[in-house]
Amino acid sequence: MGRTLVASGCWLTQCVKRHRGWPLNSVVRLHVQLIGADQAAEDDLRYMVRAVKVVKLYYVTTGRNAWWSTWITRYSPGCMHSTLESAKAFCEQRRVQGTVFYVDELPSLALIAPQRALVVSEINTEKFFGRLSARRLTHLTTVFPVSTMTLHQMTYVFRPKSPLWPDNYPRKDSAILSYCSDPDTLLEVKREDRLSSWASSSTGPNYFLHWSTRPFVKGRASLHSMASVLADRLREA
């Protein structure tokens, strides 16, 4: 139960009252919801990239389908989180009878600047970053060294209409660019790490959601390779 005690407003107050032994700052810190990069302040995106990592975001979707079914997921504001606690709290606030929530540990590319990060994720794919042209990326970072590029410039590199993606790449619900104001909350993912997905179920309106877990097994070799290339280019500076 303690891992879902994050929200804003009166619900957070109720949680703190139930768990008076928790320092308030530690509770609030669990709520790390990312915003779209296009919603970030212009000044926040002027910082230069200083590190590149593969991290995991917690991506929330909803549906009434069976867990093992396959369907197109739709990006919606607030669905990307850097902690599982925050993702589950987001679901608790949006509970509607009959709706099932799904949370995926989504492997993503983090371009980290001082005290902020641009996080590039991909949804509705079986192989993360498998469609992005490694050849074009290598050429681009030869002309424009990674160490000289700002987060704002990186949004043009990875946005859905970037020439690094194929011509038929979807313009929506594909590459998702998020802004994180606290990169310390982003957990790095190694090639050998296993990722998970969660599906919610309800035992009644007066109880927290119950969560079932299964492995998240989509391919991410291309993502790790791309992050390694960018990190190597960054070290060359």
C-alpha cells in the first residue's frame, strides 16, 4: 500500500495522515510526472547534453481489453513517470469503474544536461529505435558533435518528423519526447536488466488498486547501441 501513496491536493494530505511517520519531503519526491518536451520552458532546453543513458520510464495506458491483447496505445498528457510510485498514484486519481490501467517499464533514451533531461521514448513498437537510421545519426553527430548540442536541438533530431526516421514513420503515438526536471529520479537500464509491466484490478472503491506483474520483453538492442554511440561521441569531445 505504501508504494501508491503519492498525489497532489487532498489525496496527498490523506496519505500523509495515514502515514505520519513518513517525512513530507520523501512522499512528495515520489511524484515525478514528466511533461511533454514541447511544454518545457524555452530556457530549460538551452542546456547542452552532458550525459547519455538508457533509462526506464513508467508509461501508463488504460483499456478494457485483456492484458495479452495487442492494440494501439495513445499518448496522453501525464502518462510518463520516472517512478513506479508516481505512475500508480496517477492511476489511483483517475479510477473509473471498469477501467484497467497498464504500466510498462519503457526503455528510453535520456539526454542529460545539468539538473534536467530530455527523454526520448517510443511506443507502439516491438523493437525500440529499430526504425531510426543509425547511419544518418552517425553522420549528423560527426558534423555536429554531441557535446555542442542543446536539449532543444536534440528535439529536432528525435521528433517523429525527423529525417532520421523513415518516411512512413507515424507522426503521432510513436516517438515521444518528454522533459524531466529531476534526472536523478531516472533509473538507468543495462542491457541485461529485465523489465516489467503491471496491470491493475479493483477489489472495491475503498481499497487501493491491486497490481499483477508480467515480464516486458520487447527488443531494445537498437536503443542500447544508439545510446552507446552517442555516449562515445560525447566522450570524444
